[in-house]
Amino acid sequence: MKLCFLLLLFSPLPSIISLVSPPSFTTHLRPPTSLNSILPNPLVAEIKMSATVELFSKVKAMEAEGKKVTSLCVGEPDFPPPQVVLDELVNAISSGQTTYTAVTGTEELRSAIAADLLKRKHLQYKSTEILVSNGAKQSVYQGVFAICGPGDEVIIPAPYWPSYPEMVALTGATPVILPTTIEDEFLVNPKALAAAITPKTKMIIFCNPSNPSGAVHSASLMSEIADVIRDYPQLAVLSDEIYERLVYNPSNPHVSFASLPGMYDRTLTVNGFSKAYAMTGLRLGYMAAPANLLKPCITIQSQLTSCASSISQAAGVAALTKVQESEMEANVEIMRKKRDYVLSKLAAMPDVKSFTPDGAFYVLPDVSAYYDGDDATLCLDLLENKALALVPGSSFGAPGTIRISYATSQEELEIAMQKLGDFLKESRQ
Ligand SMILES: Cc1ncc(COP(=O)(O)O)c(C=O)c1O
């Protein structure tokens, strides 16, 4: 086999052929079949792309056939970024802000983030304790990879954002899923958390407000959770707060995990611009953490991507310093009305259980009374029969539920909820 490979490598054949015909890379450089035995890293081979691939490929196939699909799958706001953000993007390009920035981000953006965290979250970080990345997704992964590795356990409350367990597995650590119930509004139970901690537990990933449930942990529940964690000095908390701007209940405001007594030193706070400012495609997120926790994250980023886009960073400064609070509040109010509309329609559907989520733009109703709890088949049939795409809850570790994203137009929501109601009714006839 080796001999064949060497012969092929040093064969004069390509140069002879190039004298008589133009080079064809597909012909000449096709690897010999023996190279097909190159296997991917086993850590990567085990990683799931997405449990909803089948559903999404069906959506694409239906759209290709010219069918109009109503989709409540997306995790992005349906409003555009604020005008000042768009203006700054243009300005950054035309004024030549197109070179690498510092790995950690521009000083202007890091200072603006530090000032925002101090003003709204009562968190004191130096600008050097902020690491700007290409989206919060990168920040989460770097945080996990910087702290966890083979032999470590990472507690992930379910329902969870599907990337968490896969990111943990990519580092070689073991994801430990902590179930919650709809009766508890999918909030973390401090006693269950205490029972899940072992000497191997290195990190807890805490997503608040939650994707996919929309649940917001109250200040008092969070201090009970902190009381549990306080006993374990080896335990880090990765607090994903990307939905913190989208909260609807003034008596249950978002509280940053790092602001709880004794939690600052162990917390990696992740946030970003995708959800609050509808800047999803601009890929801008960040981590705030004490220098000793942030340093390994900076090292990883320096070898992976260098810096976030210079243009997006300029737009990020505009988002934090120029967007009026009234504009942010108006968007929240629109989302709250959409949430209430969806909940009112769900309440009229027999045997569908839900609660009022205080944040994000998702509801995760329990539809286990239908399809014997098989949410994946329910979603596929719903797509096939009614051209309505929803994500099955089993992809978030919450079997028997379906995730509805209400970040879409009121018109689409009305069509979607009508389709869902009709479908569930017909499934029982
Ligand atoms: C819980 C959660 N964290 C992080 C992200 C990543 O956001 P970004 O677009 O900043 O990478 C998302 C996006 O859907 C999310 O839902």
C-alpha cells in the first residue's frame, strides 16, 4: 500500500499529461482509495450535527417543491438591528476600520461592555477582563475548553441549548444532564443540583433566561443555587446570559450570576449582540471573567481566530453607546405581546401544558398527551400535513415538548397557531 502511494506521489504522469491537455485537478489529485482509511478524531466523530437535521432537510425539500412552509424554528429576532448600528457598519467600512484588532477586541468596545455591565448588571470588570469573540457561541466553547477536559464532569440543566453537551463532549469532558420539570417551570432545583455534584464536577452551565424554555430564575432561587455551589471551590459556572435583555416580568428581573455573593471569582459570564440587537449575522459576543479564568480563553482564541470582525466591533460600540433605551423597551414590549398571544392560543388546546416564561422568545409546551409523547414524529407529521415547522423538544433534552419561537411576524404567528391547533385536534379523530 505504502509503495503504491509513493509511486503515485513521485509519478511523472501529471507533468506528461499537462503537456498535452490542461491540468484537471479533480482527475490528478483524487486521493488513492487507501487514503479513505483516514479517520476523524474520535471526539469529533461522536459529535452530533443537530438532532433536527431531518426536519430541516424536509423543510428545504418542501420549499424546493414550491410549498410555503410556516417556520417557528428560528432563534433570531425578526426586527432589524437599530439604525445607529447599521450606520456605524457603513462608517466603519468607509473609514477603513478593516484591519485586525487586538485578539481580545478593541479597547473602545471592551470599555463599552465593561461600562454596560456595571450600569445594568452591577458587575465590575476591567476592560482587560473582557474577551470579544465571533459570537457568544465561540465564547461558550472557549470557556468550556479552557476549564474542562477528559475526566471532568459538566452539569447541564435540561432543557438545554443543544450546543452545550456537544461542546462539552468535544473537550473530552462528560456532560451530566440535570433534569427539570415543567411543573417547576423548568427551573433548576437546588437540591437536585447538590445531588448531581461529584468530586469530578468542574463546571455548571447555567442558561438564564433559558433557550429553549424561556424560564427566568428569580434572585432568591439563584441565591439558593449559589449556596449549593459555594461549598465546592473547584466548581466554575459558565453563565450564558445572551437573552438577558429580553425579559417581560418587572417583578422577576434578570440577575447576573456573577453578582451573587461569592460567585464573581468562579463565574464566566457570556453575552452577545445577536439577540438583544438583532445582530446575528455580524457574529459578535463576549465573555467577562476574572483575569485568571479569562487568560486561557484568550490563549485559545489567539490560536483559533485572532479577533472578531473589526467592522462588527465598531457596530457593537454603537449598539452599547448610541441605542436609546426606549428603542430596546419597545422591542421587548412587542415580544411580550407575541408571547402572550401564543400562550393564549396554547391554553385553548386540550391537554397541552405550558407556563408563562418570563424571558427569551420561546415557549416549550408539553404535548406528551399526543403521539404517545413522540415529539419527533409529531413534528415531522406536523410539517408534512400542515407545512408548519417546530423543533421537537427531545433535541433540547425535553422529550414530549415542542419549541415555539415567537420571534416572527404576528401574521405568521396567527397562521402557525391555527395550524397547530387544527393538527392536534385532527390527530385525535
Ligand atoms: C443559549 C444561547 N447561547 C448562545 C447562543 C449563540 O449566540 P451567538 O449568535 O452570539 O453566537 C445562542 C444562539 O442561539 C443561544 O440560544
